[in-house]
Amino acid sequence: MGQCVTKCKNPTSSLGSKSGDKESGSKSHHKKGGSAGGGGGHKEEPSAPCSKAPSELSNGTKDVVTVETPVIPTVMGDPRKEECLVDGDGLSLLRIEELFCCYKDEQEDAILEEGMERFCNDLCVDPAEFRVLVLAWKFQAATMCKFTRKEFVEGCRAIQADSLEGICSRFPCMLLEAQGEESFKDLYRFTFQFGLDADEGQRSLQRDIAIALWRLVFTQDMPTILERWLDFLGENPSGVRGISRDTWNMFLNFTQAIGPDLSNYSEDEAWPSLFDTFVEWEMERRKKEEEALRAKEEEGRCTETEGSPTTDRLETEGSRGSQTWGGH
């Protein structure tokens, strides 16, 4: 999504741009969006900035900072469309469809990379942030950088929003929901599938992409061992090329079951072999750190010991001098 972390071949970029280049809000506000249901196309108005600095009006008052929804034409007079304007929950299905059309691709019936960047820009969110991942989870998006019409419409209905303002207002609730144990487990497993390139038939995540997604999905509650695990994968002593679904899923269990000191880890349990390698690597790293610390402490003690005889000798010589002068 947005400038995506993954599907783009540059994992250090964000959640929606395959090129990995962040686009400014001024880019690509000139596409034409078709009207839903064959009601005729409309030319999209340039999206308003997410926020504006207050400006002085002629009467001395301040202009109000607003988030504006792209102009959506009202389609009235068609009985077939008027029947589905509002669903049972009070949402305007027509507005959802029209909002989708503001960002959809000209050739494909889906929001793709360019439209996703504009969508995130109009929502005033960074495409690389956790909120975008959570939104994709609620929309049940099958792949990065893309919302199909069905995913977008059903996703908006799921979060009870039919406008940009409505979607923005749901973020706090979505983030709170993602903190629940079962909900986070579902989000965590969704993230693995979301990161795969379905077009290429991937079954495992590229190592660099997995690192970026692990860091992203644990945004709200980062396990103590996560940074060491990511360092291990970055150093890659075992030559890992991809992360399997089993390894991805079991790492969540690992963070919950194994303490930060790894003392309760057992190779006899059914952990992936990569975890065995990680624990060995981490224990060896800690051993080297402890040895280096002891060596530094020993060096400090030796320095203190070497300085003591000199001090004693000076004190003794000073005492003898006093006696000599006293004898005169």
C-alpha cells in the first residue's frame, strides 16, 4: 500500500510504491475517475492539501484548517441508483463507489500504485506507517499497492465509513482493535500474506522485506528480542534468503513464550531450525560482550595497581625529607 514496504523491490521504502520513491502531494492529481455503475465519467478536481496554514481573511479572522474530500458528483434522478444510495447501516454506497473512482486506475478496475499514493496523501497519512497496514488489514487487501473495487467497497462498509473524513475518524478505533490479542494475531498473519507478490507466485518473504514488515507490524508493542532478531537476519550468518510462513507465524509464539535472556529456550521443542541458529548466535554475541567488559574492568584495575607504588614511594620520600629538615 501507499509507497509500500514490500512489493516494491526496495524494502526500505514504504507501503505502496513499487519504485520506492516517495511522491510529493503535488504528483498525479490529474487522472480522470469514472462514475460508478455506468453513470458517466467525471473529471476529478485537484485534491485539496491535507492541511493549510491559517491565513488572514479580509475581516481579520483566521481561515479554518480542513481536510477536504475530492469533489464527487451527485447522481440523482436515476431510480436504480437512488435505491442503493444508503445501506441498512446508513452508509452511502454511492459515495463509496464514487470515492473509489476518484483513485482507480484508468485501465484497470482497481486502485493501483499512483492512486494509492494520492489516497494516502488525501488521508494525511504516511504510506509507510502502521495505520496504512491496519487499513489494508481491515480492507482485507490481497496484495500491496492495490485495492480492488470489492476490497475497497467492502472495507469501507466494514469500518463504517463512506468518505475520507469518515475513514480518518476510524483510525483510533482500528489501532485500538489491533492491540487485542486475537486481533493482533490475525493482523500479524495477514501481514505475511500481504507482503507476498501474488503475481510471481511467492510462497516466502524476501529476507529484507520480512525485516521491514516485522518492524512495521510490531509498531505498537515491540518485543524486547525483536532488534536482536532483526540484527541476526541482517548479518545473516546462516545464509537465509527467504522467510517461510511457518517461521513467520512461529516467531510471534517465540516472542510470547521465550524470555529476553533466552534461558528457557530448548532445541528439543518444535521450533524452526532458524531459531536454533539465532539463539546460538545471540548467546555467542552476549558471551563476547561479557568477555570484552571483563577485560576492560581488568585493565582498569591494573592501571590503578600500577599507580599505587608510585604514590607510596612519594609519601615515604616526603616523610624522610621532613625528618632531615627537622634534624637541622
